[in-house]
Amino acid sequence: MREIRFMDTTLRDGHQSLWATRMTTAMMLPIAEKLDQAGFEIIDLMSGVQFDVAIRHLKENPWERIRLMRERVTRTPLQANLRSKSVLSFDMLPDDINALWIERLIANGIRSVRAFDALNDMDNIVDSLRLVKKLGARAIGAVVFSESPVHTDAMYVAKTEELIVRAGVDAIMLKDASGLLTLDRVRTLVPALKQVCGGIPLEFHSHALTGLAPLLYLEAARLGADQLHTCIAPLANGAAQPAVQSIARNLRSQGYTVNLDDARINDVSTHFRLVAEQENKPLGIPAEYDAFHYQHQIPGGMLSNLRAQLEQAGLGH
């Protein structure tokens, strides 16, 4: 049966979703080589919030993080993420600033760049993706899932076609940042996107906020998704992505090819479990189904940061 490939999100979305983005570079470096050798197609490393927290809270240089990781990760491309035209803030910045940001990411060792716009306004990311390709890096265009009367399968098909035609992307990502996808919706949306993608890989990304994501991943793979975004437990589940260990095991049991090195993944898992114990960080645990999540719809990558900010303000309750 066909191969399912994986992106590792432990160093980016895992700690963003569970540790309020507080993983330091020093926590990453000891296991960088093993992560590089584990067989992932991409290692997701940076987005705007990683730069912000590194400077504001961790007092370290985020550019140095990229360079130090690049020295140790020599086989697997490192990825950075662009949120529309805002770079680090929520303000729209001039095109030349966004272009400079992309140039510096690639100059410092990033080899894959994903861009998304929360409202799926592709005018805000097409030029960035074109520049990424011009500079020789892999360009991934994301369509952001949401629940509303206008967010139909037809709309997502049209947005995917727009990214392929206008930006010539190397892959399409279905980005379910708030963990809102259901099994029924996956069964209509993934085949629709896969059909319009043709030979372009389709990546699947969700958060385990309602406990459904592990099942959604298996169904997305069955329906044609080429790459799944997972974390290495203990930085998996809860508000983060599903654990690569369990997803890989279940896919193999269903006959899929999964070319990951389980021993190296276990070493990375052991390392972060020790870090969590030493630094009093929470371990990711599977979440129970919570219907209230579909009302507040807080994205997984924002939830731990919101909690941390409320605690700092004395409003943790």
C-alpha cells in the first residue's frame, strides 16, 4: 500500500499548543540530530509567535535558533510559517518588509515556507509564495478551515485552485487550526481537495482539542492525504497534533508504508519527557470530546498562550 509521509511539529506547534511556546533552543539542540534522522519529510520550526516569545520571554535570539538547528539538521528541511502579510504582529506590513523577512528566513537555513491567510484572502500570500519558490525553497499554500455558511467544500476547492494557478505551490495544506473538522466533513472535503490537487501533495493538519483528530488523520490518509502533521509524545494530543507514535502504528496496521525510525523517535520522546519533568511543563494527554469547543473555537496554538497570559494577569480562573 502507498506511503504516508509525516511532518514533525514538535518544535513549533507542539510546544506552542502545550507549553505556551516556552521551549528554549537549549531544549531542542540535544536531540536535533536524532530528529533529523527519524525520517520526517519536514521539521516545522518557526512561526511569528516563536520569534516573539524567544525575544520577549525567553531572552534569546530566534535567528540563532534557526542557525544552530540548521548546523545539526542536515537531511530534513526546516520549515517556517508566514501569517498573511503581518510577519510578527497583527498589522499588515509593506510588501518589501515581507519580502525581506522571507529572504532572511531562507538565508539563515529555512528550506520550506508555508503561508496562510486566516480569511483565505490569497492576494495576501501569493506574492510571498512566488518569492519563496524564486529563492529555491519549498512553497506550501494553506487553506484555513472554519465552520460557517460560506466555508463550503466548493469554496475550498476554488481557493486551492487559486493557490496552484497563481502561486505554483509545491503542496497544499488543509489547516484546521481550531480542531473543528469532523469525520463527516473530512469525507467530503479531503477527496474534493485531492481531486483538484492532482499530483501536488495534500498535507493534513488538525489539533486534538476534541479528541477526534487521531481518527480524522487515519480517515484523511485513507482518502488520499499525502502528509500528516504530528507531534512526538509527550508534546502531542490535547491542544496539539496527534502523536506520531500512535498514528504511525495504526497506519502500519492498516497496511500503509510508514518510513519512520521508531527508535530515534522514542529517544526524542524520552528527552522531552525528562525536560517536562525538570521544567515542570505539562504532558500532552488525549482530550475528551467537548461540544463547547465548537462554540468558542479557540485555536490549539493560542490556547496555552491565552492561559499563560491570564495567569500572568492574575486571571487564571
